[in-house]
Amino acid sequence: MEIIQLFEQLAEKKALTPELREEIIHIYGERGRKALQAIDEQRIKKYRDFFVVVGASDEYVVDDDFCTCRDFIFRKGRCWHELAVRIASAIGSFDEIDLWYQDTWTAEDPPDKQYLS
């Protein structure tokens, strides 16, 4: 299955069927597994301004085709956080939070703290 077809089916069915889960893992491998696990564990949050994925060690801001994680920055490509948001958006499986995520930032704990040192 092509990636475009996969996301068309996800948007149409609004569900992660066993067949679609298998196809995600087939196409994306370990990144697909991690993305599905984050969705299953309800770790995708949609704020007014950004999506946020709660990872193993931090929260990562995902905006369109960008993520604040090191994997995305260093590899210059898709990470599992961005994939999880894309899948969750297609099926409508995320926690919607009626706040601006940027309002939660503080000088001591900015979202990009790992890149400031």
C-alpha cells in the first residue's frame, strides 16, 4: 500500500484496524510501532497552537512537518512523534486541551531546552 492510500483509509475509517496497524508497521518499522503505542497510550495532545507528544523523557512540540525532538533535527526527516500526530489527526484520536501550549513555557523550562546548552 502507498502512504497516500494508507492515510486516506485512516481518514475514511477513523480507526486503527488491525490491517492498518500492520501496514503502518510494514511501512514505518520501529517508528510506526512507537507512534501506534503513543496513540494507544493517549499521549497525543492538541493544544490551541500545537500538537504535543509526550515521549519517554520529554514533551515534543509537533507543528505541521516539524518536531522539536533530536531525531527530527539531526536526521532532517520524519520522527515517530510527527508520525503519531499525523495518524492521530487522521483518525481523530488525541486529547484536545483548550489552552495555548506556549503559555505553559517558562524561562527555566522552555520547549527547546535541550538545544540551548
